[in-house]
Amino acid sequence: MTSTIPAKTRKFPIQAIGAKLFHSCNIISLLLMVTSGLQIYNANPVFGGRAGLHVPPIFTLGGWLAGGRHWHFAAMWLFSLNLLWYGIYVLVTRRWLHRFVGINDLKALQKSQNPQRLVYAWHRIAYTAIIPILVLALFTGIGMYKPAQFPWIVDIFGSWEALRIVHFASVPMFILFAVIHSRLARQAGGSQLTESMFW
């Protein structure tokens, strides 16, 4: 007589609808901002002036300078409002208590031998580190968008060209974060965890 023991079913991660909406909206708005930003960049490259390094048109959005600017600023509002409501959502639901780096994460990096605990610590550090990068991107973007209204932003960076370089540099920083964030999420919960953030 053989007894059948039911196989242990794996519990798939379930994300709050707010987190799903935030991540989906972020992907869309960031894709629009990066491609339209590259269109703006092509009009007057940061590196080398008008004769400098150009991005192939297949990676740009807008077709021309004004078109790129329209797409870029429209996506910027979508991105900013999405960031604002998610910030409120994180505070109201108290998700910040287990999403951002804390003293226990720093202690874990020094003492823990548990690889999973270290992944969580690094993930929270990355999640926290992106905040100043996003603020820097929005801050420099506002300075470029409305220099007459916010000349002090240009003054902080010393010149218009320096402001453009810092704003442009925020793009590879965010792409690097996205790669690290995705990799750590897969290490923490596999592909199901990453996919659960969108559907």
C-alpha cells in the first residue's frame, strides 16, 4: 500500500495594486523620457557640441527638437505625479519601514553569513540610493525647463552646460539602478517576484 503525500505547492508572491501601478507607470514614463531626451540631446550633444556624438534615430522619440521636448515634458509630468502619489502611498501604508535601508541592514552587511539576508540588505540600499538620483534628475530638469523662473538652480551647478551634463548623467545612473534592482529581485524571489511587480 502506497500513501500519496501532496506535493508542497510554492507560494507565489503577491504585490499590492499600488506597487504594480507604480512600477508599470514608471516603465512607460521612463522609456518615453529617455528616448525623447536622446532626441533633445541630438539637437545639441552635451559631448562635442553640434558635431559631437549622436544617438541613432531608432533610439529617439519626437522626430525633431520640438517634438522631443513635447514628449519629454509630458512624460516628466507623468513620472513626477506617479512618484508623488507613490511617496504618499508608501507613507500612508508604512511600506517605507521594510522597503528602505535601516540600521539592521548595515549590521547585516558586516556580520550576517546568510546570503539571502545580504541580498535583502543590498536591495534596500539600492532602493534607497535611487531617491537622491531621481530628485537630482527632476531638480536639474526643472532648471533646464524653466531657467528664467529658476536661475538659482543653474547657478548651483555653475553653468547651463554643467547643468545639462549632470542631468544627462542621471540617465545611466538610473539604468544602472534598474539593472541592479532587477538582478537583486530575481536573487531574492526568482522571476516570479519580478513579474509580480507588473501583473
